[in-house]
Amino acid sequence: MFTGIVEEVGTVRELRNSEESVALSIAAHVTRDDVALGDSVSVNGTCLTVTDLDDGGFTFGLAPETLRRTSLGALATGARVNLERAVRPSDRLGGHIVQGHIDGVARITNLRPDGDSLYVTLETPAELARYVVEKGFVALDGISLTVTEREGTRFAVALVAYTRGHVALVDKSVGDPVNLEVDVVAKYVESILGDRGSAPSGGSRPVAVRGGEGVTE
């Protein structure tokens, strides 16, 4: 699990394609510290497993599902990426609960200054728009941000001056893809309410889970 608070902006060293696999190598220093093989690191919001380590960074394997769901397959050597190590139980939850499981790719439709902030408008896939609510959370390329407005399939966020200086999202232009993870709480609420609505009339339904078994009433 992550918080959406970017720890470091790393640099892509190589995106290596072979017949059977794709490997992403990233140069990093802050997030390289205290990381071991098999650990999880958020790369532009995508939870990836460290498969190789060296003094200057780490390497990850990209599964076909990751390439389908995210924009990582389009990364070029030298591209900057947002990095965050998995949160520890003792850490402050400065952003929101971010799983690192990308729901889809949004695209930037407008960028404009707003005081000392940068106002970013994006187009989200239609099937994800219902999870985006004004003043709710989204994670964009792994950055925990508050939705400032939403209309239809478009929504906006504001990057304050400090955030702009510490994330790679500012490198992007209109039309560029951004990895989007909506608030997981919204998806769970929808699923629970949907299950309740489809329960047979007069039948029992699960109301809690203990020890892996459903408890019914």
C-alpha cells in the first residue's frame, strides 16, 4: 500500500523488451535505500516488484496486464518517473490509501496557471468517471490529489507550487497519458451495495467476514 506522497523523481535507464518479458530499469537514490529484492515500489502510481538491484537503482518486470492498463510501456530512456516505497505501519498517511493498482489511463486536455498552482484538466475513461467526485481523491501517476471539479468524463486537479517542484507530472503536455487510480473506497461501496441489491428476497446475505468465512443473517 502507498499514500500518494511522492518520495523521489527517478529517471528511466532502460525499457528492455524481449520475446517473453519486459524489464524497466530506473535510476534512484532516496527510494533505493532500504529496498530489497521482492519489495514493492510505486512507479508512476503502479505497484511493481523489484527484480534486480544495484547501487544506482532497481529493475522491475512488467507483466502484460501492467502494459495493458498503464502508460509504462511508452516510457523512454531519460524520462522522469514518480517513485514511492510501500508505506510502513508507523508512517504518516499524508495522502490517501493508494493500492498501486491502475484502473485506467486518463489524458490531459488542458493545462493553465492558477495563481501559484497549475490547473490540470483530464479526460477519464467513461467507465471510471462515476468514481471521480468533487473534493474526493484520485491518484495521478502515483500522486495523491484532490479533485477540484468534475463534469461528465472530465475532471480537474490543482498542483500547488511545492508539488510541482517534486513530481514528474509537470513534464507532460496536453494529450499525454496519465495513470489513474480512483479511490478504492468508492469501488468497495459500489460492490457492497450492488451485492445487497441483488440478494434474493427473504434470503440470507453475507454481512461480515471473519477468518475468511462469510457470516450471514
